Amino acid sequence: MFGRYQARLSQKLTVIEIAEQGGIGAKARRRENLALRAALPARAFVVALDLAGATPDSATFAAWLEGWRVRALVVYFVIGGAEGLDAETLARADVMLSLGHMTWPHLLARVMLIEQIYRAQAMKSGHPYHKTRRP
């Protein structure tokens, strides 16, 4: 599913996947988050996916993406593994984004995020993919 949306994007996303560190709890989260932060360039604009983040609608998210594009920011979306993101990774984020109050597996969150990025692109170009009316 991810590949389907990525193929539709006019500007491809680069995915850097950090290998799961194994185990559960604080030690696994710490190792994964150290690896995540190490993969980020020093000046990266970071959007961390977290339950405590903002929950914009699709139009607002599209406006955020456009604003970041106009500012020439290279945006890095960070999705935690099974143990989530730690306080240091969240503190590194410029924006915290939530896909809603439900907890999603990180691979589904990736698909949901790229779909919203594609939707934003469609909205900007006037493509009828995004529907504002209810069925």
C-alpha cells in the first residue's frame, strides 16, 4: 500500500528504516530512539508522530506541508517502533503530529501518513481525490 501512494507522489519520499532493536520496554525504546536521532541530520525539521501531537484535518495538514515547502524545509517524519518515541526524541521534534487517539502499528502509521501527503498534493493541484462533502 505504501508503494502505491509513493508512486503517485510528484516528489518521492526517502524512507530510512531503523532496525527493531528487539526486546520490550525502556531499554529497547532507548536503543531504537538513539538510532532514530542518529539518522537525523543536525538541521533536520522533524515531525514526530505521537499520540500527544496535534490532530489537524487534511486541509490543515496540507497547509502545513505547503508552508514547510515554501520555507524550503527538508521534513523528516519520525515514527516510533513498538515501544514508541522517548522524551529526547519528542524534544528534538519541531512539530508533534497525531493520526488520532487510537494506537496504530508503525507500518500502518506509515501508510496513513503517506496517504495524507498524497492527499495534500492532490488538493494543491486541484485533483478531485480529496472530497470535502460527506457521502
